Amino acid sequence: MSFPLLTATAVVPAVGAIATAAVPAARRTAAKWLALLFSLATLALAITAVVRFDPDGDRYQLTESHSWIKDFGVRYELGVDGIAVSLIALTALLLPFIILAGWHDADPLETKSSRWRPTQGFFALILAVEAMVIISFEATDVFLFYIFFEAMLIPMYFLIGGFGDRAHAGSDENASAQRSYAAVKFLLYNLVGGLIMLAAVIGLYVVAGNFSVQEIAAARADGSLDMATNTERLLFLGFFFAFAVKAPLWPLHTWLPNAMGEATAPVAVLITAVVDKVGTFAMLRFCLQLFPEASKWATPVILVLALISIIYGALLAVGQRDIKRLVAYASISHFGFIILGIFAMTSQGQSGATLYMVNHGLSTAALMLVAGFLISRRGSRLIADYGGVQKVAPVLAGTFLVGGLATLSLPGLAPFVSEFLVLVGAFARYPAVGIIATLGIVLAALYTLVLYQRTMTGPVKPELAKMPDLRVRELVVVAPLIALLIGLGVYPKPVADLVNPAVEHTMSDVQKTDPEPEVEAAK
């Protein structure tokens, strides 16, 4: 029996979560190092999975399948395609940086050790989220996916509500109330989406007789499973609604600015760079693969919602006074681009959307983590409380600028390639949609450059005169992310080679081919 690599990749952070939580209260530093060690071990396994994955091989590789709940046809079934293995690698890569960036975020404010060990709990919850996200990317059994799709809400709820941002304007009571509100809103939105999806999961079992993505897709392809049109559309809507909440897509997005604003910067990165990717990934794996006709039927409406997300998110980012909420609204705009690329139904659009998931994770992590370092120094999230930072902390300002330029998809940085492909793919089939979406690029330049101008340039605020520059630990967090943004911006081929064959399979699922270019005959 071959080594169960995919299981190990999910089990290692789960074991790490348990081990970290069990560290004695007085050994907070040991708990941090233990969490970091387990995250690095997970990264090593993820890299092994990428190395062993053959882009030209079978669609699903490194597969595992075991009977679980036999009476209901539920199996412990895992497998990865190029899209899934790329996102697993992204998740495993970001977690060590998230842990390092949050090294002191859960330290008790008083010197006395806490009876409930908040530091250990903080890092244990982060590792638990990592384990659940990874197995969500690996699951090819719908029921197995659903369990972890919902289960990850529990540790995220406690990370948002129990370990919120300490740089909060107002009293401690007000800060606690705002954190509780953000955590409950996050939980309720996602629980409602999950309950609707559960009804669709049950409906899918009634129609198909099993939960295996591969078996259902094969039966649909050979005609042995013929869903009624209305049934397929209802099932599609049940799945898509849950994924649109998680993504998030307008108008189901309102939980994200609250959650990111009240969470610590590393947890905000965990939300938007890791957890939210499960939603967009699931649109490709489940919506398009299991319900191809319904996906095409819903495409016009979804494209309109994606456009609204792009423009609306960018416009609200322009008007934000809070740094973290600005990044949150910018992410809503970026998720609009991802969903636009998925439902443009072109190979360029879907390749761009998948690359966008990876690149957005890197760019948002870089920008938000540097913003977190900035906020921890000043103790405020308000843009107006900053100015002239580049004169006293030039390295911090420089890395903040690169992260911001990546967010606006500057050529030469990784997000440019993905955003360009999304727009090309959208324009090829829906020219008007592609043209309108480009407005998001203009607005991205506006909110990013205005943010940098107001925080980093101009006279130095008296409160910032002695602000220290990035420390060694912070440089270890930021430098690799900046290097990856530049490296994948110049040479995106390694990731593109992984995802392109998977995109071809998805295009085949929905029976779509790229539109022929309209070339006027030479006279």
C-alpha cells in the first residue's frame, strides 16, 4: 500500500493543533515553535505532492478511497487535480508566515499566565483551520467535502471573536462587542449557506445514488445519469449559494469587512487568502463538473454579480478610512475577477481565475501582514493617523508599496498575469463584460496609491517619529512573499503548467470551446 500522502498533508496540521493546545500554560514560546514546526512539516508534504503530481497524467492523482458510511454510499475519497494541488501548496506556504506574523498576537496583556492558555489556543486554531482547508481541497466525495467545508467555521469563529485586533478605536467593551458581532455575522452567513448546500447535497444523493464526484461526473458524461433540467438547476443553486457566501460574492459579501477588520492581521490573511479560496475552488470542482448545463444557464446572472463585486468592492475601498477594511473591500473586488474568469467559460479565463487564486493569496498576504506590522507599531487602523512613514521606516514602506502594487496588478508582479488572462478570457466571449471589468483596474490603482500616499509620504506625524523599521522576524515573513510575487510575475509557467490541464478538463465538462478570434480577411 502506497504512502497516503494526501491524508498525511491534512493530518499533520490536525495533530499539530492538538499537540499545541496541550502544551502547558507557562510554555507559550514552546507552543509557538511547535505550531511553526508542524506548519513547516505540512509545507514539506505539500511540496512532495506538487513534485509527485504529473500535469500530463490522470485528472485526479494521489488518490485514496476507503469505505466510510457504507449504507449511505459515503466514502473517504481523496484526489487532487492541478488546481487543487496548487491551492494546497499556497495554503501550506502561507501558514508558516501567518504563524510567524502572529507570534505575539495572542500573548496575554498581563504577565500572569492565563488559565485557559490563549496563546496555545490561538496557534492550535490556526493549524486546525489549515487541516480542514487542505482536506476540503482534496475531497472528491461531496459529503466528505461538506463536513470540512462547514467544520472550518468553528475555529474561524473563535479566531475572530476570541483573538481580535487590539488596535481598536474605543473602549475595551466596545472592541469586544465589535469582535463578537463580526464573529457571529461570519458564522451566521456561512451557516445559512451551508444549510442550503446540505439540502442540495441530500438532493444530489437522491438523484445520483452516491456522493463520488468522479462517479457522478462520469455517469453524466456517458448519459447513464440524466438529471431533469429543473432538478439540476435547483441543485446547482444550492451549491453555488454556499460557495458565493464563502467566496464572497456580492450581495453575500457583507461579513468579510467586519471579519477582516476585527481579526488580527494574520487571521485576516487566513480568511481571505486561504479560507475564502475554498468557495471559488468549489465552483470549479462541483458546480461546473456536476451541473454543467445549470452552470451555463446561470452564467449571465453570475457575470453581472461578478461585475458588481469588482466595481462595488473597488469603489468602497477608495472611500475607506480603515486600512484593514480597505484591503477587505479590495479583496471583494478581486474575488469578482476570479468568479468572472470561472464563468467566462474560456480556457484563458479559467486559467487566469486559478492563477488569480494563488496570486491573490500571495499579494493580499504581503499587503495585509505589512499593514499589521504597521498597525501594531502605532496602535491604530485609521489611515489618518499615519504619514511620513517612509522617512522613519523605509523598508516597511518599501514592502508595503510592493504589496500594494501587486494588489493593483502592476506588470511584472504575479497578479498582473492572472488579471490579464481573466480579462482576455472574458472579452473573448463577452466583450462588454470585459470592458466594464477593466474599470476595476483603474479603481485599484486609485485606492492603492492613495493609501500609500496618505500613510507613507508627507511630513512625519509626531507619534511616528521613533517608529522602528521591520525586525528580523518580520523580514523573514515578508521577504519570501515579495520574492514570490516578483518571481511568478516574471515567470508564471510553473503554476500555469499545473493548472492548464485541469482547466481543459473543466472546459470539457461544460462542453465549451474557446471562441474563434474574429480576424477580418485581408483585402
